[in-house]
Amino acid sequence: MSYDTNHVQNAGGTPERITGIHTFTDLVDNVALAALYTNIRSKGTATGPELVDEAAVSKKTVYDYLSTLASAGLITDIGEENSATTYAAEDFELTLTVRDVAVSITPSLVAVLSHQDEYPVIDRVLEEHGLLTFALAHDLVMDHHEGEVTIRQIGDLTGLSSGMTYDLVDAIYAIRDFGESASSPETYTPSTVDSKQHNGDETEE
């Protein structure tokens, strides 16, 4: 797996050389770090004490993570509020290329990964298929939400089993608050099938 540092950049900005590349990869491996970054980004701005109150890790770990994220340019110190440093999260895109297949690590993907402890299917996909496949599946679920691909196509393109695909779609829909995913296989009665065939309709998830 190669990490193309020339493609790591603030969204919409000029590409810059990143020295803390390991921090970007840590975001996809460390649920607590991903959750902290995602929390700051979702709030717009947040102070250290606010983040400590909401974090599942110790105060020391929170401030260590804030220092790590700041050093990598993933968060920015934008001033003080009630004598506490206020942080804002920076958008980014990291392109991973494996055997000429490229996928992107983005804040959207990191937000999903931060819920790994709540949705076992995320851990299963990562353990059994790896980050590249997970990132590809995530992008395809976004396309599914836009009506551009079917769940069956997601499974075919990623190599995930149908059950794992359905579970992952449901999990990502719930995390992203997309509403009902309509991922459950539809049940047809013989009369329904006959009617659809008679009308020349084709169905797919």
C-alpha cells in the first residue's frame, strides 16, 4: 500500500508536503483519535475542556491527541474562549493506491470509522478485507444514497458477501443519518413475480 503524499491537501487548497503522514493513517486505526477529530469537525469549533468532558479517554490522552492533530495540520488553534484554546478541524483528502486502484481517505470516512465500536460490521470488514476495500465500499454506499449503484453492485465490486454488504450499508446509513437504507432483500410472492414479468419490469436491490 502506498500513501501518495502529493495528494494530501486541505480541501480546495494548494497541495502541501505533509510531514505528519502517520497521523492521517492513525485516524483510520485509532477509534478514539478519529472520534476526537470528528467531534471537533462536527461542532465547527471546540475547546479542550469541552472535548475532555465528552471523550471516552483520559484528559491527558485528549490533550496528547490534540497536540498530535495540530502538529499534522488536521486541527487549528483559532484563539481562546474562557481562557481555553479553541480548535477548528481542517478538511483533507488522502489518496491510497494499491495495485493501481485508488481510493480516498476523507473526514467523511473517518467519521464512519469513529463508530467502529458501535457497529461490529465495520470491524469485520476491516479485519477480513482491509482498509482499501472498506474505503471503496464507503464510497459506493455514498453512490447508493445518490441512486447511482445498487447494493448488489456494491457487493460485486468489493467482494463482500451479500449479508456483510447489507449490514455495512445499514450501518453507514445510520451513522450518516441518511434514513432508511432499504437494504433488506425484498420478498416476492409468485403472483408478484408473474405480474412484474408480465409488465416487463426488472427488479434489483
